[in-house]
Amino acid sequence: MFSGQDLAKDFFANYLPESVLDQLDLSTLETTTDSFVDEQLRAHFSDLVYRVNIKQSQPAYVCILLEHKSHQDRLAPLQLLRYMTQMWAYIASQQPTSEYLPVIIPLVFYHGTTTWAESTRFNSLFDATAELKQHLPDFNYLLFDLSTIPDEDIKGNVRTRMTLLLQKHINDPELVSKLADMASLYHQMSTDPGQLEFLKAVAQYLIFTDKLTKKEITVFLDQATSGKGDAIMPTVVEEFIEEGYQKGVREDIIEGIEIRFGQIPKEVTESISGLSDTMVLKSLLRHAFVSKNLDEFIQELRKSKN
């Protein structure tokens, strides 16, 4: 849901500190298509990075790094620093003549059941005197702690509020009743052309987290759509399964050609990751194991894009 630029803009407009917002031109915000993380970091990061221009500046931008957490994590600053340095290294390799690196604003989005109790400063990880700490890197990450915000104080448009309410209450024993409130909120989206796709995304998230039965999710869809839940639910399940299948095939293709031909160019990985046609993916999976060399596979990949 946060990969959608409209929701991201609305969230940042409502929850970034004013001192930061005053510096940014949110109308220029865009999600990045580049991945800055290695395989070890994928277990920790949602890989949500946004690029936004600085107001009244020469061509310059900042990156907003959104890290999602559902539990307390004392080492979050270390994970963020590793991610940030990896991003800077990547940007420097792509823009070697640039005089400056972009500012990266790390933001931890936390929706656990207890208030975040860990320090937001990197140097809090060290037991050192002030004299020694001056030789250590340091930064302060922004923290959005959803557990501290009453439901009635959650701000933003309907999509943003529904997304935050869902995140806040996903582990709530009263989730079913909370979903009834969200269904009522959904009715306010009657003029939004993308409302049904958004509702499907909510339902797929509920399936993924495995907190409710299929019947309970169908009841929620009924409440949101005035009795059309039974018609929508099969499509939601099919799309969820299909998306999961496609993701698995894409990963198998990449792993297969890496095993056979070693490290592959980033543009090849990106091309495979952008494919969503199941039949094309099945064909490429076969070619990943029968192509004589990487060039032959790339030729088949190019054909699939035409």
C-alpha cells in the first residue's frame, strides 16, 4: 500500500515533522525502482525508498527510507546505517561526478502492541564516554509509533486512515469489530476510481497475515461493498495466489541463471522483476535452464518484452 505515491504523499504530509516538511516539495515525491539492499538485508527491510526534491534549491533531492517494524528492535539504528551506507555507495557509483551525496531521512514505521521503548539515536548502541563518542558516526532516525495514536486522532485521507488502522489493529483480538469500522470508512471512497483495487489489497493483506478466517474476511468485504463480498472474495484469493506464484517463479528464474552463469547484470534482474505474465514467466524459467549461455537467455528475455 505504501508503494503507492498518493498514499505515501498523504502519509508524509500528515506525519513528518514540520521542520522536515518545510524543506521538501512533496509534489515531486516518487518511489524508487532501484533496490539498494543485499540479500542479507532483505529479511529486515521493506525496501521502501522515496525520492523528493528540496524546496527552493538547485537540483537536489533527499531520500526517505521507510523501515517497517512490528516489534521492538534495539539494533534498528545499525540496520538503518547499513542500509544508508549501501544506498550512498550505490548512488556514488551511479553519479561519480556529483559533488554531494543526497540526504537520507530514516523513518521507522512501528505498529507493535506496546510503545516503542528503544532510543532513536545511533550512538546509544555504544557504552562509551562523550570523548570517545565524538569519533563515532551518529544520527537520529524519525519514529512513527502507531501504538501511541488513538484511532480518532489518525489523520489523512480515507486510504491513509484505513491503512494505518489496519496496521494498528492487525494483532488486536478485536480485529473483526475494528474491520467493521473500516468498512464504514470505506464507504466514503465512493468517488475514488481505485477503491475496489485498494479493498482487494486490504483483503490480500488479511489473507497474508493469516489472522482471520476466509469467512470473516468475506463478511468484511460484504460490509464494505453492501453484500458483494461473496463475488469479490474468489477474485481476491485468485489474485493473491497468482501474485505469490509469479513472485516465486521470478525468484526461481534469477536463481537459476545465477547458478548457471554467475552474477548477472542488474538490468537483467530488473527486467525479470518487472514481468507479470504467467505464461511468459513459465517460458523464461525453462530458458533459464536450457540456454547455452547468458547472452542466449537475454535474447529470450528481450523477445518476451516485445
